[in-house]
Amino acid sequence: MSDHRDISTAADRQRWDQRYRDGAYAERLWPSAYLQHLVDEGITPAAGRALDVACGRGRNSLYLASQGFAVDAVDVAPVAIAQAANSAVAQGLRARWQCRDMLTATNPVPAQAYALIVMFRFVAPTLIPHLLEGLAPNGVLVVEEHLQWPQSDSASIAGPLAGPSSDRFRVAPEELRDQLLGASTSAGIEYDVLDQYEGLIAEATEDHPDANAAVSRMCIRCRSQ
């Protein structure tokens, strides 16, 4: 499985580092509302080892650590990892912060190591098989991506459409579902779908409190082997 959108380059890393230096997401300290919902409803495991892929400034990693998870948090941008580690110290929380490029690693995720893996807003199709293999029996994988949304429909929604302007950083309708199905079939891994959704959600940004986001979400549980 390959996709040009998940190719990490030195230019990409430098661009993200500069964005974080300039204060990108500095005000977005709260965790994903979707992740909070899954935890509150008991859909995710209650505790265990967790992996946060493309963790950025660490808002979801810190939330999971506060819930008792032993968190491995990975991002390619060293500035983001440093900022996340500083936030953890300030909040009295612990996580294992790792600055590395999972897309170029030979074995990016240890096999059957995690009770919970989360990947938010990082389109990386080639990582999907590794994430599935990294789930322990009954482990849960949560993936949320920006969804491609027709410009003609964007003009009709109540507020602006948040997220990237390029479809390089969005998935097509049903693409995430198909990626998971294809990867699981190839690896012989069976799973149950716990939650899925594609469409618009309200998502306030620093500049637009009435903004919307188009998202594709999947939450699955690996069956015991």
C-alpha cells in the first residue's frame, strides 16, 4: 500500500517546526472531544500502554496520561516534542516523548504492544498495517482524519470549514474504512467496528468560533487471536 500523501520530507519537518515555533496550536490545549467521548463511554480500554501517533504538542497524549495510560508519544517535529515535554512537566504528567519519523522506520510499531493506539489528523496509509499489528489482543485503534469536502458544499454550511486546504492532507469518502479493511485482510487480523462516522462536526478554532470540520472517524477493536 502506498500513497504520496504520507511521504515525510525534510522540508515538511522544517515547515512544521517553524509553525510550532510561531505558536501553532498553542491555544488548543484541550484533548480531542471524540477521544474524550470514547474514554468516558468506556469504549477504549480503561488503562494500559497507549501510542499517540503524530502527537504534535501532546494534547491527546497528556489527556491519556491523566487517565492512567502509559503513553508513548511520537512526532517528527522536535519543536513539538519539546513543547509537549514541557507541558507534561508543568502538569505533573509523564509520557515517553519520541522524536522520530515513523514513516521511514523499518518496524515503526512493536507487535501486539498497545492496548490503545490513536492517530489524529495525520494521513498516513502506509502506517495503517503497522498500527493494526501493534494492537494487543482486544486492543483499540482510533483514527480520525480530515475528510475531503466539495467546495460547493462548503459554501452552504453555517461557518467556515476548518482544516487543510489541500486534499493531500484529507481522505476521500470511505477511504479510511477501505484502508483498515485492506490492511487487516492482508495481515490476517480480525476486528470489530466500535464506532464510525463521516461528515461535518462543529469545531471552533482560535479565529472562528462557528467553524466546522469535515472528518472521517473509525474506532475498532482487535479480536483476540
